[in-house]
Amino acid sequence: MTSSQDAAAFQALAGVTTATLTTILLKKGLRNVWIRGAFPLASGQPRLVGRAFTVRFIPAREDLATPESWSSPKSTRAAIEQMPEGCIAVVDANGVKDAGFWGDILCARMARRGVAALVSDGAVRDLAGVLSTGLPIWAAGAAAPPSVAALTFVDWQQPIGCGGVAVFPDDVIVADQDGAVVIPAALLAEVAALAVEQERLEGWIMQEVEGGASLPGLYPPNAENKARYENSKQGG
């Protein structure tokens, strides 16, 4: 997709809940799209949409997971310098919660580079400092020990498994108060269109419920209510 098509799809998705997206993707045959363990660390985060920039860790191996590795050309520090503005960094931290894969200085650099958000199934460290950077973060919590206590950094922009979900570079991430959902890159335009229509339909259903309507035949709508809904879109 072109950048203008991206922008239009992202704007549409910014108004669609992750709950709706999981339903749309389920109907497309994709059941495993919600990243387990990734929740907003700060309250009141707006819904964010962006292309995934993937970061991969594996379990710690003592000869590789050392403080010296932080200075390697293949390091978390180097990965951050490759993150484009507007991306959402998705970090496969193996679901580790007793070591922090990322800290405040790394988050500050990401914020300065214009990274939209950080999503992970692991824990951050230096929580107060991390929150102070203003970088929106979806993660499994906080832990004091450094990443090398439990993880070995491997590479960036590879396929990863985050929270039990396959994430490929440039897949689309939508994150809100319910967590983070992965939309396969090839399905972006179709899912965006379907999701906007689903949100519109559910908004109409909610109005009907608030007006006293009962749910059978309304949610999901039967033929009669589908016709009423279509008529309402035409201003009838």
C-alpha cells in the first residue's frame, strides 16, 4: 500500500476497537491475533495504529547474554536506531516477567525518534522513568533485573512470536485499552473497511438497545433488522 493508503486505513482503524477487530479477523479465519500479556502501562492511552517493527529475544545463554553484549553492533541499541518514525515496536520477550527487556533510556530514545508505541509480552524496567518518557507502552508489567538476566537479544525485523501470536515485519498493530491486535499486512485495506462497517452497525444496534429493543433478532440482526439498518444509512 502507498503511504496515503496507509494513512487512510490507519485513520479508519483509529476509530475501531480491538474487540471489533478480533471479531472481523475471526470471520476471516484468523483466531490468534490478540497479543497475550500486552496491556497499557499508563491509563488513558489513545488507540494507536502503526506498522510493526519486530525485535526478537531468545532465552538467555550465559556466554551471550552479558552486559558487554549491549555494546555489540547487533544489540537493542542498534535496533532502536533502525526504527522508522510512526512504527510500533513489537518485542518478543518470550513472556518473561522477571527481567526487564527495556528500560527508560531506551524508551526515551524511541520517543525522540518518533516511534509511536512499544508492545511486548514481557516486562519493562525503571517503570517510573519509562512512563516519564511519554512513550505509549503495552507490556506485561515491570521487573527490576536487566534483560540479560533472562534473555538474549537476537535481531530485528524478523518474524517473531509475541504473546503467542505470529508477527511479521510491517504487519499492522492496533492497540487500545483491551490490548494489542495484529492485522496481517496483506489484509489491511479489507479489514479496515469491514471494521468500520461493523462499528457503524454496532453503533446502530446500541441505539436500538438504548431505545428498549430486545436482543434476539437484533444482535446479530435478522433480515428485517438488516433492512432497517441499511435504510438508516440512507437517512430513512
